[in-house]
Amino acid sequence: MSKTTIEKAAFAGGCFWCMVKPFKEWDGIHDVVSGYMGGHVDNPTYEDVKKGDSGHLEVVEITFDPSIFTYEQLLEVYWQQIDPTDAGGQFQDRGHSYSTAIFYYTEEQQHAAQTSKTALEESGKFKKPIVTVIRPAETFYPAEEYHQDYYVKEEQHYKEDRAKSGRDEFIQENWLK
């Protein structure tokens, strides 16, 4: 009998509402939780993070089985959700808390993240530099309950917000053609 291995991954890609659904669609993903990481305040609130008072980024923490869906596959999904050249936030969401980052939990994740970033840089896909940072994972603080699975709980508002963000047009133009 084989033992199931469960790992965690964390990605900042702008508004965490838009980062949950693309990961939840795959076998091997056990959970995707919206939250905060990388700041200097314990137990930050959404308002603390949004105002920039805590130094945190909005992130999704993913619990996954790497024997079914690998970390490298998570990285592929991640890159295709963001504009990795934008240091000022993502799409309509501006400011530090909406910047992009890969938070690694293991040396293997760090190496895989750096390898994928280097491959993207060398691909010539983007004319501007890739500014997404790769950082060690820190304490993860789950966001308030109303943020969890927002695309399901508040489907209409989620669709409207996403439609006006410009994210889908960017993905179509840069990743799906």
C-alpha cells in the first residue's frame, strides 16, 4: 500500500478571488484557500492588507498530491493567470498587496520555480522583464470566510469584477494564442 504525499504551494497573483478557480479545476488538488502571506503583522485583516499596512500579499495556498498533479504543473497554471511583467499589481488591482510572487516551501519547489521563471524569461514571450519574485513561504493567514471560494458564493459579482479587470483579455492575448 502506497502512502499519499500531500504538499502545499502558495502563489500571489493579484486578487485572490481570481486565483482560486483555475487551480480547483484539476484532479489532485485537495484545497485552495485564499489568504495572506509575506507581511510583518500577525493575523492581518483584509482591510490591513488592502490598505498596505501589513506588508502582506494576497495569496492562494494550495494543498495538492504531487503524484497526481505536480508542482511543475501548478507553476504552469500559475504563470498563465498573471502578467509576470507588472510590478505594480495585477490588472485593475494596484499596489503591493496585489503583486506577484511564488512562495516556496521546499528547496525542490524553489528550484522548480526558478527553473520555470528562467524558462519564461528565455522564451521571449514578453518584451519586458519578468518581475515575479520567488520567496520562502512564511506564515499563511487564511482570509476571512466570505473570501473563500468567492467565485461560487458571489458568482455574479465575481464575474462582473473579473470581466472589468482585463485579466481574461490578457490571458487570451498572451497565453492562449
